Amino acid sequence: MTPLLEVRNVRKVFGGGKSDTTVALEGVSFSVSSEHPSITGIVGESGSGKTTLARLMLGIIGPTHGYLFHRGRDVAAMSRRERREFRLEVQPIFQDPFDVFNPFYHVDHALAVPIRHFKLADSRREVQRMVAEAVEAVGLRPSETLGRYPHQLSGGQCQRIMVARAFLIQPRVIVADEPVSMIDASLRATILGSLQRLNRELAISVVYITHDLMTAYQICENIIVFYRGSIVEAGSVERVIRSPKHPYTQLLISSTPLPDPKRRWGEDAIVEEESTRRSTSGCKFAPRCPSAHEPCWTTVPSLCRTDADRAAACFLCSDGPVLENEEINQVFAPPQAENAPTLPEAN
Amino acid sequence: MIPANPTVERAPDVLRVEDLKVYYETSKGHAKAVDGVSFSLRPGERLGLIGESGSGKTTIAMALMRLTHPPGRIVGGRVLLDGRDLLAMRERELRRARLKEIALVPQGAMNSLNPVMRISDQIIDGVMAHEPDRHPRMELERRVARLLERVGLESSVAGRYPHELSGGMKQRAVLAIATSLDPKVIIADEPTSALDVVVQRQVMLTLGRVQEGLGAAVVLVGHDMGLMAQFADLVGVMYAGKLVEVGPVEQLLTEPRHPYTRLLIDSLPALDEKRELRGIPGLPPTLVDMPAGCAFNPRCPYQHLRCRTETPELWEVDPHRQVACHLYPEHSALPAIPDKQIREGAIP
């Protein structure tokens, strides 16, 4: 079955010239199935390449090497019509909700433009009806939001309007790049909840890009952990979060501030990035890794399958079969739609 | 933290805030960003002030340093630092108190360093302002090295410029500046909001170590309940310019008393169990257009008539626990949310 969206063996290098180049992504592959609507988490710190991956998946930038396929078609070589179909099926939600609105227009504009662009409505009245319906679907009252300027709304309201936009277009995939990192805690859950609803009720797949393991754990079925542009661990979210194999994933999890004073951060030794200046041609995590040994500095570990539903790129767990880049989806747990909790209707 | 009880022996408060009010002048009238906030801290205590954006938490941090700028104005209250009112001090006295007695670790501290000065000079700057008598260069350098070491930085950092340091290192350098004169109170305003979790943990553990070494009190301002749970002893929950609940962090998290605290905790994701994510319905009020009565009443599942007419005062429901809610003292704990309300409050 051709995947809906596939990133294959992508490498992205920024900067020209001979010296100052930054490798933002290296050997990255994964795909979004066209059969099962899924929520996949892409987790990493700043500088891990996660936003680059988001922009790449949206076709905003192209890969230096490798491909982005939409239903088997190379996005870089698409005709105008195919590209329009790609845009209709793959839609973004960005991090800063204020940044995406044109401050001179009412927020309705952001919703009405795609309707006109993709010719989703026949009349002006229908446009209005669709806009109001979409706003209600994400739990906002049209009377309180429509006809207003972005600066008159809160960040949470603006971000929900972006979710409403996605609801309106009903794409097959939403690439959400840090959609709640600028949102207050009490509204965060609401926005993530509406993404979950889009996934369950409209069968839209979500690629959820975040630095926050806790929210990723809550809404994702599978996650991919990035470190400096490479995949270090991938698999079902239960497996990766409950029993992380890669030292970097372990470090991330032990550093997450849990809202539980009984489980405070340990003072376990963290190798600080700045403390070692040894450069590595092997594993990128070696300079910060408490278990780095000789091969780590010279050889890049390949992604190995450690369990049925997880792979990690570390010499500590390289007994399993090597997973080719394109095979990474094999470790993803299938979606469990049948035992997902049912959500109450929108009010 | 607890209102003074003359019968109980307790160390004197190092910081005591009484009925602090900070208003912003706007074209639509006063915005009461901080409206009658009181709390106190003993040496060595760590208070976390948690609130959403617009709840007034950063405004408090600035007012505690008396750094409030127009259109903001401190309109009332006292900030007692070892018994002396910071808000009534003369400018000269105030300058002496800042950094030496009460120091600020600002928000986005990485951007508060001077880009064209070496780290050592930025540390010495503060020291010299307070101790203007001549210091031999050697002594100053030793002092800088000691301060850097205390925050876990190598002494070679002294000669570097901010752009040569990583975010976490800059944050520690700022910490070294803030603690250079061994202050009694440290105000940390979202000190790690721009940092990754691993670096955040390192910086917070460093702050904790330095603070314990000094025996200083800390006010940590933030929006992340996880961070509060990791760092604070006491937590004060802010909503629309008021403290709505104060208590020891463990009790507050396991047995919240104020409905807002309860709903806030329920909205937090966890790492050990998947559960339904539940936000708080509605939005915080705008400060120029506050609802009558309790500011939380339009979003509160427990609200009744009195909540819409009468503003609840913060008072002690239990030893060490203060809540501003009309449910008390009738109830001894927060009752269960009516089932219907849970459903309405769930993901819309």
C-alpha cells in the first residue's frame, strides 16, 4: 500500500560554502499510512531538526538528498495540479498562533481563504456557514471570535482557529509543529484534545512535533526521538517512554519535570555538553553520553530493532537486526481505534 | 508563609509581602494586575508562584524588586525585607538593597547579558557598584572564579563574551551575577523558560544548590506545575491578579482546595498513565473587565450565587493551607465535581 506521505532517506544541509554547513537532518525516513489514521510524535530538543522536518513534510523546503513522496509521487517533481492536491491533503499548524494571522484582517479571513482557494463552497453564505461550523467544532463561540482581529483574541483562541482551519479543509495529514508550546496549561489540553478528535472522528493523521514528552505520550501512538538531526529511537510510545533504550531518551525522560514532588529529579551525573570538547565522527550523542565507549566515537550506530515495536540507534542495544531507514514504520504499533476512549460531544 | 501566629516559635520572615497592589493605567481604566497579594517567606524557603499568562506573576516579581515601570504603578502594600519596607525606601537605600539583599534572575536571562562585555566584567560591575572601595584586580578575579565555580562553570568562562556560551551557560552566568553578593532573597522569573528540559534540570539544580548554600529564600515565578513540583516547598496559585491558594507543594498537588487549582492539575499530562486530556473551559478574564465576585466564577463548576456577588478572601482553612473560595469553611475538602460538569469541562 502506498503511504500517504513518505519521507525517504532525507538529508538536509543548511549553509553553502565549504566550511560553515549545518546538517539539520541525516538519513531520516518515515511515513504516514493512508489506511490507518495515526498520531505520530516527533520529539527532540531545540536543534534536533524537528522543525526542519516539519517544513520539509509540508513542502516548504526541499531535501538536499532524499525524497518526500505524497501518495507515491515525488513532491519536488509535481505538476501544479498534483501540488494542489498535496496541499489539500497535508496541512500545517504552526507554533506561534499570532504569527500566522495577517494582523490587518479579521481572523475569519484565515478560514475563508482556503475555502475559496480550494473551492469548497459555492456561495458566500455557505462560506460563512462553514466558517462558523468549524469554529464551533473546536469549542469556540463564533460570536466571540469571528469578526475580530487576531490581537483581540488570546493565543489559545488563535491556535484553536488554526485547528478549525484544519477541520475545515479536512486534510488527510496535519503536521503540527509545537502547536501548544506557547499556550497556557489549562488550554493546552483543549487544543490537543481537538487534534485527537480530528484524528478519531475525521480519520485525519497527525504528525505531532514537540519537545514535550508528556504531551506526546498522552496523544501519540508512536514516537520518533531525534538528536541533532538523526533518529535515535523510534517505536510505540508505551515502549519508548516506559522503557527507553537509548541513553539520550533516558536522559530526556529523567529530566522531564513531573508534577509530582515525590519523584524529584535525581542528582545523577549528567555529562555536560560544554565539559567535553572531543569531537566525534561516530554517534552524535557520544560527547554527552555517560556510557560512551570507544566505538561510539568512530562509528555511527545503525538503527537496530530491539523489540517488536521499537528500534534504537545505540551500540548498547545493537544485537537486534539492523533496520533499514525505510523500514522504520515496521516498529510502529498499529492504531488501537477500538479501545480508544470515546470523547464527549462538543458543547 | 503562614500568617504570624504569636504562640508558635518561628524564624523571622526574611520577606514579607502585605497587600501588594500593582495597577496598569490603560485607556479603559485600571487593570488590576496584582490586587492585594500577601505572603511571607522564611530564610531557605522556596516559594513557587504559578499562574497563566496575564495572572500577574511577572508583575509581582518586578514589584518585589521595585522595578515596575509605567504604565504600571505600585499603588499599595508593603514589601518588607528583613522588616524594612522596600517600597518606602529612598532611592539610595534601594540601590544598596538590590543585588545585595534581594536579587533578580530575570525572564529570558540569556538576553539580559551585555553582548559586548566579558562575563567577568559583568559580574564585577555589580560587585563594584556595592563596594566602591578599591579592590586589587587579583582579588576580584579570584572572586569571579569562585562565583563561577559555585554555579558549575569553569573559570575560563570569565574571559568569554555571551555569544561564546550556550544557553545553559549564559543562564548560569546570570545566576552567578545574581548571587554575587550573597542575597537573602532571590527572585527567579521563569529562569528556564527558553531552555531544553535537560539544561533546565541542570540550571534548576544549580539554583537550588546555590540557594541552599546561601540559606536564601527563593521566589520562583513560572507557569509549569512540573517545575514547581520539582523545586518549590510552597506553591502559591495566582489567578487574575490574586493568590487563590497557597500551600505545601505536595498537599497542594494531591489535595487541591481551590477549584482552579484542581482543574489546572487535572489538565496536566503525565508520563505514567494515558488519560483523557481535560482543559479548563472558558478563558481567564481580562483585567479591565473583571467579573463581579470571584474572578474564577464564570469557569468554575462549583459556582453558586455568592460567588457572583462577593469576592472570597484568602484565609487559612488548615494550618499551612490558605484558600480564597466560598466553599470553605463549610467543606473540609474540595467536593467531587458534579458529573455533568466534568463532561462539560472535557475536551470540547
